[in-house]
Amino acid sequence: MVLSLTVLTASAQTTERASVLTSGTTAREEINQNPWLAGSNYLDYDRQLPDFNYTPAPEGYVPFYMSHYGRHGSRWLIGKDDYERVLRPLRKARKEGKLTREGQETLRRLELFNKTTYKRLGDLTTVGERQHHGIGKRLAEHFPEIFKSPDVPIDARSTTVNRCILSMIAECEELMAANPSAHIHNDVSDALQYYLNQNWEGRVKENGGKGDQAHREFARKHTHPERLTGVLFNDVKWAEDSVNTDRLMRQLFEVAINMQSHDDAPDLLHLFTQDEIYDMWRIQNAGWYQNYGPSPLTGSIMPFSQANLLENIIQTADTCVALRKTQATLRFGHEVCVMPLACLLELDNCGAVVDDLEQLDSQWRNYRIFPMACNIQLIFYRPEKGKGQILMKALLNEREVSLPVDTNTFPYYKWRDVRKYWSQKLRQFKGQ
């Protein structure tokens, strides 16, 4: 399976293949400059906005249709124990007089913040709502031919999760403000879940977890809690005997890095050195690549978890392209859909197959793909006059990206070529 997918990818390289890593900077350099990038899927969307210098469309072409899938915005941590599991060992140490002054202050800050999480786990935050208001406003600004068109129909659909519904509402509020004549249809239903939030099934489910042992070894290799233990505890021997310091370090980092999802949240990132922040990110980067990316450890099969979503994108686009009427399809869901979809579509280097986890960060960086409110926008263009070829370009988090077919007009591609390539991938997957 890995071989056949690799051959398919290699057989159609674009003539102007752009790369998301063309900046020439390493992941370590980028994270040192902006430590919040180490948040992986917790990265605040607005901390990575591009410059929006979009390439003009070929002469005579105008946008008329957008197909979109977006993740909800920033949220509280989602697990019922995500905060308490960090507090428990610190409370135990306080009770036994084993916390340093820094440890006591860390516990105090965590206890105060923990009060805000009551019945809020997984909820959209004000930061997350603001992200989607910004995206909705820019949709209208960057593509007025679509979103400011009189009486434009906009079909917006969300998974049944509150944070996704509220994210959809935030974007649609901006679109309605920009164009009161727009006909926006919102839909939320279990009937949509099969493609908006597809469960693992079949070979995807069978391959899930196959690389767990390799990732556990990678995590152990890159977790070094000794310094942090001395910062938090005044008795290192007691801490090593009483606390799983490796686990505490990783869990505390998760809480600390997600503080960017909140306004006026306590700063806990100062507890970690640059090397530790980089290592914590590398562990997460490898885990997401294994579970949702084209990792050889899982047979390069995990992106096909979004086969239903891609089929919906193609089928809906076929209808809209045939009509050639101005309209938009907006879908709202989760990072566990955006991440594998970006890999399945082979946006820029998202589909890179990397054998060595130690080399992964030089070729594949999760924070480029799925920050909070991450989104994929496929914009379709038609000739303003006549019935020529339909063109398409793709944006990943509002950045122009390359697609896995040839073109002489990057970032614009013939839709028929892109459609053929993606459809062939789906047929090959289903046929094996």
C-alpha cells in the first residue's frame, strides 16, 4: 500500500512546486523566535497569519465558488482530567513541604486558572471566537466576487459539537455583515457526521496505533525533566520516587502551551527552556504525523480517514461547477479532519513520507497545518466571458499552496486535472 501511494504521488509533480518550508529556517529557529508554535494543535491562529500577498488570477478569470473546511477556534483543554492530573502531584508535594518557591507559585496560578475550567472543558474561548470573526471578515475582503455578490447562497454546515457550531456562527455573522443580501443556510445534524467528522474504520482503523511503540521510544528519548524537577521541587529524590516526572513535564507543558487560547491567562511557558520547548513540540509533531499523517509507521494510510470528506468536496464542487453560479460551501469541524485532509490533498509538503522520526521536523511541521481555527479553502475561477476551463487554487490557513499536478500558472490549476488526481487516489484506496 505504501509503495503504490508513493508511486502515485511521484508521478505528478507540479512544475512550480511551492513548499511550506521554503523559508530556509529550521523548526528550532522558528520555535525559538515564536515559542507558541510549539503548541502544535493549540497554536493560536492569529499568531501565524500570512502577509496575504495573493497571486492575481490569470487574465479574464474571476472567483465564483469556494469549498471550505475549517476547524473550530481556540478552546479549553478537552479531557476531564487534563488540568487535575497536573495539580494532583503539585498538591501532594505542597502537603509534604516539597515545593520550591517557584513550585508554590506555579501551583497557585494553576489553582486560580482551574476555577475557570468548571463545566468549560472543550468549550470555545473568546480567543477562538475572535479568530473566526477575523477569518469571516477576510473571506469577504479577499473574495468579494463571491461573498459580496447579491443574494449569494452560502451553505454552512457544522459537526454537532458546540465549539464548531459557535465557530460557524462567528464566521457567518461577518459574512452577513459584509453582505446583508446573502442567503446563508446553517445546518447541524448527526446526518452530516459521516463526512464532517468521519470515524476511523476499515484499514485506517486497523493501521491506527501501529507506530505507538516507536513514538513511545521517541518521547522517552526527548523528555528530559531533570532541570524542571529541580525548579518545582525542593527534594529531587522525593519527586523522582513520588511523581512520574516525565509525564508531569509533558502534561504541564500541554497546560502551559494552551494558555494562548485564553485572554489574560497565566504565563507558565517561562518554566521551560528553549531546548525543552523544542523537544516537547518534536514529541507532539511525531505523534500527530504517525496518527494522522502519511507516516510509513502506519502504512501511509491515515490521511484516508478523510475519504468521505474528499468525496463530498469533489461531488459538491461538480454540482457547483456545472451550475457556474456564484456560491460557497462552508464546513466546520476538527483538527483531526483538517490534518489528514491536508495530507490527503497533498497541499505543499503535507503528504511527505518520512521514515526517520528524528528527521521529521526538517520536512513536516504540524504547526503549519493545524493551529486552532485552521482551514482549507479551495477557490474556483471561471472565465468572466465564455466557457473556458475552470481553474482552482488552494489556501491552507489562508496561504497559497501547491497541489500535486502540473501547472504553468501556479498557484492556479485546472480543476479537471486536480479532480482526476484526487479521484484516482480515492479509487486506488478503495480498490486495495
